Amino acid sequence: MTTNWADRVLGCLLGGALGDALGAPVEFAALDEIRARFGPHGPDAPAEAFGRRGAITDDTQMTLFTVDGLVRAGVARRFRGERDPLLPVQHAYQRWLHTQGVPWEEAAGPFLADCPEPDGWLVRVPELFDRRAPGKTCLRSLDTFARTGTPATFAHRINDSKGCGGVMRAAPAALWSTDLSEVFRVGATIAALTHSHPSGFLPAGALAVIVRQLLWDQPLERALWSAMAELRRWPRHEETETALHRAFQLAQRGAPAPEEVERHLGGGWVGEEALAIALCAALVADDDVELALRIAVNHSGDSDSTGAICGNIVGATLGASRLPARWLAGLELRSVIEELAGDAAAEFGSTPPRDEEWLRRYPAWYDGFTPAPDTEAPTHILSTVDGSGAGDAPGRAERVLGCVLGGAVGDALGYAVEFDPLPKIRQKHGDQGLTDFVDAYRPAGSISDDTQMSLFTLEGLIRAHLRKRLTGEDRTTHEIQHAYQRWLHTQGQEWAEVAGPFLATHPEPDGWLVATRALFQRRAPGHTCVNALQRFAAGNEPGSVTNKINDSKGCGGVMRAAPAAFVATDRSSAFRLGADLAALTHTHPSGYLSAGALAVIVWELLRGVPLTDSVHSALSELEDWDGHEETTRALGNALRVAAGGVPTPEEVEARLGLGWVGEETLAMAVCAALVAGDDVELALRIAVNHSGDSDSVGAVCGNILGAALGVRRLPRRWLDRLELREVIERLTLDALAEFGPTPPTDEEHLRRYPVGVSHVPQPAQEPHAAPHPAPDPASSAPELANDSSGEDTPAEEERLLALWRTFRQGSGDLPKTVELALHVLADAIDTNAELRAAARKTPSDQP
């Protein structure tokens, strides 16, 4: 064993963290954006990410938990004879999942019986509880283990992912053995816990062997050939072998330009590419750590992962003493990394500790366990604790109402200046631009086609949900298409001309929404939407992500997509539904992927997830979709612009665009919401004051703000003047009722939302069911005003509308009657126990 063993182990972990921190600020940036911000050679030191310089990402977090799991496995091997590190590492990853906001009882899976609380010292480091864009595949795979109790293995595959999330955390496997075959197996095994494609776990095995050889003072080139020899023993190794050969060949030519890296080696989003980029950079730079890491991160791909892997390699090669001190000075969690690296070097050194304090730090109680049988998944395995509705946090119902009303408010604010260039806006409204509703094309507070189509989207979703629970048919896009044809009818076209195939079963447009005469107003409808719906009416197949009907990426898809979040059961289904409904009219990837991303953001916000983390969830979902690069870059730009503080309109236009296309609209809306925090008026002013599509950006920003903050935070002076407010509220409350676990069963509901079924089956009455606690609003609720639709609503909806109007007509804080009613409604659609407790007030708490 070499005398600088501990320094190389520390160098491997610190180097990985440095590469991660260097790449984090540019992970989602295109190469030209990196150069514009940092110069021709990219960043020369870790820049700001996640609100600080030197910030690590999920790559380093998971690497640290890998070390923790391997150290525990080493203890179990010494004291209990356990030879396989799989279970201790799996346990470590479940503890990491807990740090990402998942309650331990949901994350622990079968470990819960022996470990009722997460144990050890690492999980008690509070900084590790920050979400740093965790990979979707890792989260899902660990969720699957928590539910089934069965670890993923080479034989038990749980997905077909070869993302780089397996290799980016695998370097510590080098510590496990002096046998290179065993090192390769362990590296591949721990990657296969989450990534089941051979190119997802074989690069991890290769990296482990490379690092193992470097720790034993072997030259990097020789370490590479050792890894290649082990790699060839495994089936389906060809993709990884080819990538490593290309990396070596490119390095022989000297330092490659970033364009050459991308052309020959890829973007690093998948395992073999990430390892190849990191290896090439390390080979070229020799002992120049800064040069190696700059090469590793300066490209348009997964910069933090390629930087982290390169850092593992150069750190293991040179040791911690050769890492740049100026970078280390600002590295997040440096002391934690140093402490853990010291423990790892001790456990896998010649005289590992045997004292009781060591066993408290790294408990080794593993006896193995019988995998749990398949059980129903928890309702929200990835839910966060701050979405419970307790205290001042808005409940789900308030967030849903806020999302729909907020979108309409943003639309109405921006509609007045949609076609005005910035100089004209300032000339008409002052240097600060538009700050309030104004008369323009229509009276102040008028909505545009954006809100119209959002309402018909929501109505289509209600019908689709109703159809599915009554007939079992899942025809969501069919019902949304039908809803859009009804909207097209409101734009001045005869039903017989726009109904298309629906005419045979619907000789007249049906339902209450299309009977609202105030919707029969043309409000600058988008040409792409109109043309796509007319094309469908003429007998053509509808647009979809697989049936391209145009090459439009206009913002008409994303501006109506937020309601998709209301019915989705998880992030992926939210993304898919948002993309599907946008693709009915816009079939360029950036036209529908931006809609999917918005649906994920709103889905997360409805559960109380912070906006920054919600955006990173959307970025994770985007990774699996072809053509995501434009939308991914746009969201990355939004995060970077927002990190710089409130931007001027000129900065918004220069760095994010004008909002005429989907990815720009989403980016501008996200940036405005992030910058303004809980200042709704500031956010919407930023969103609409530019020379672009002001109403669409305002609408999307309003959706985000309302979902994040709840309806109570929307400006009353704007809500009071909002066109069609009664209609918006009634439709949204109907949606909340329909999407809950006890949806309406009265005939009136079916008449309002017809789906071709003449009778709603009545559920069997539980003989001993306790009544649902709810306040009696009779003494405090005012009389209901007549709605413009002229139709009666069921008693429960009347009650909710009455309670809501109590707030609308009051002043100051939300009246207790309404607050309680909203919590009761939230209780009906959310199974979170804390939310139920907050909703069920004691009699002394009730008004």
C-alpha cells in the first residue's frame, strides 16, 4: 500500500466535489452561453449555483452516501462476515432519499423494521437535506425499492436507463477490494440499483477499476487498460468500450476544443459518454487539475457529472495536496467530505477501527431480510413535508384556485400590452411600464384567448375524469380535443363546421361552459391553434407527439397546460399529459415539451415543493424526451438570470427572449416568479413588461405564482376587476370536487359535464360511516349571485361558492369560515395526515 493512500482517497472525493461544483452553474447552458458568461475558456473557478459559490449537487451527495454505505459494509464484513455491500449501500441510498424530502417511513422500505429512524452521522448533516436537482431515475428506482423491498440487480431490471446517475457516484467502489474483478462487480452492482441498462452500470464498474488502480499509484493510461480488460468480460459491453476508445484517441491529439468533445464523445447525459468525457479531460491535462476540470465541464451537456467523474480521477491520481487551494476554500461541505474520506481510508486501511464510537458512526446491523411482498405504493412517496396545509401554508385547494385565477390575472394584465414594443409601453405607462389593469383593446381586466383555452382545457379534463370513473375508459386527449373544438365554435364558427367527428354524437355543443355567452368573444386567437383545430375538423388525425402536423413551437401550447397538473398522479404523468394536450396543436418538441415542463412545475408546487426545486424536477423529466435541449437550456437560463436579481426588461429580452415560442414563455415566467419571491405584483410586472407575448408570459407566471402562494396572495384589486371571475371560480371548484376521492354523484353534475352516460351510479352507503366534519355556512354565507351561465349548481358546489364569496366580499384576513371550508375541501382530495388534522378543527376553533 502506498504511503499517500489517505491523501489519494481524500483527493478522489474532494476532486469529485470540485468538478461537480465547477460544472453545476453551467450544467444546462449551451456552449455559446457558457462562453458569453465566462469567456472563451469557460469558468476558471466554481461560480454561483444554488445560491452560493462552490455548491455541490446531487452527484456529490450520492457519492458521500455511497462512501457511507461502503464503510458500513466494511464494518459488517469484519464483524459479521457479510461479504456483499449491496444492502448497506441500498440502505445508504434510502437515507439519501429521505434527505430529498421523503418521510423516513416512506423511504425506508424493508429497513424500517430494524431502523425505525435513519441512523448514523451523515444523515444528520443538515446541509445534505437541500434538493440539488436529483435525478429522476435515481428517485424512481429508490421509490420502487421502498415499495417492493426488492433491490434492482443485473437479473432484476427495473428500467432501461443508461443515464449517468449510476457512474457519477461509483468511484468509492474502488475501496472495496484489491481484486479488480470484484471492484468492477461492486461498482456495477451499486449503479444497477438505479440504472438497469448495461451502459448505465458498466461505466460505473470501469470507473471503479480506474480509481482503484490510481489509488495504488498506477498511471492513468495503465488504469484505463485494466478497466477495459475487466469490461470485456461482461455482456453488452460494446457501447462503453467504444466510448472509452474514442476518449483515448481524442486525448492523443492534444487538448480538444469543446466542439470536438461534443462531436466525438457526446454530451455526457448517459453513462458511457460521461465517463468518456471525464477520462479524455484527465488524460489530456496530465497533472494540471484546473485544465482537466475546465475541459470536463465546458460543453453543452451534463457538466456537473462529467466534472465530478473527472475530479474523482485526477484527485485519485494526484492526491488532495495537488488540488487548487483557491477552489477548495469555497467548497461546500468540505469539512464533511474530509471527515468521511478520513473514515473511509481508516476502514479500508491496514488497521481499521474497532471501538464502540466507530460502530455508532457506522452501525452494521444488517442480517439481510426477506423482500417485502408487493404492496400498494404510498400516495405521495416523493412528497415534501412543507405541503401539509398547516400553519400559514396554503392548502391544495387554495393553490389550485390560485393557479387558475392567477393565470387569468396575469393574462388580463399582459393582454393590454401584448403587441406593444417596450418603448411604446413606457411611453404610455411610464418608466416602470404597466403596473395595473388598464383599458386597451377591451375594458381593464379582460382576458384573452389564453384564459379561454385554459378553461376549456380544464373542462375537458373534468369530463375525461368523469368518463373514466363511470365507464373505465381513459380518453383524456379525446375529451380535451372535443373541448378545444367547442372553444373554436366560440370564435365565430358554426358547430357543424368545427365539430369534425364529434358531430355524429354531438349535433350541438353541450355542457355549461360553452353556454357561457361571454366566452363568445374573439380575443386574438393564435393562428396555429385555430389552424390545427380546423385541420382536425376537416377529418385529419389530431396532432400528437408522434403525429407531427406542423413545426410550430409557439407558446399557444404551454399557455394552457397548467391544469394538467391537477389530475396527474406523479411527475411523469403530469409531464406526459401537459405535452399531449399541447401537441394537439403544436408539434415542434419545444412547443409541447415546454407545456410538459410547466405541468411538472405546477404539480410540484401544489404539493408545497419550493419553486427552484420544482423547476429542477421539470429539468429531470425533460431529460428523457427527444428534442428537450431548447427547453432545458431556456429553463437553465431562467435560473441563472433570476440568480442575478431583478432583471431589466432589456435583460429579459436579451437573455430569455420575447415569449413568442414555448420555451421562452416558460423561461420568462419562471424567472419572474423566482426573482419576485412572494411579491405577486412585482412578478407579473416583470412577466408582462417587454416587447413580446406579454399576455402568455403573464398567464404562465400567474399559474406558477398562484400554485406556489395560493389564492389568498393574489391582489384583491385585480381579482375584483377580472373578467369572467364567476365562471373561473365555478369551473375550478367543480374540478376540485371531481378530482377528489369522493366526486359528485348527482345528476346535475353529469348534466354540466356530459360524457354520454345517462346515470351516475350512487355509491353504497357505509352503515357506520362518520359524517365528514364541515362548518355550517348558513348563518354566515351571503346569498348566491346569479351566474352568467344561468344554470343551477349542486348543493355542495353552492356551499363552496357561497363560502368563497364570503372572502371575496370581505376585507383583511381570510374569514375563518372560508379558511375552514377550503381546508375541508383540501382534506377531501389530499390523503396527507397532517392536512387532515389541520382541516378537522375542534369545536372551539370553529367560528
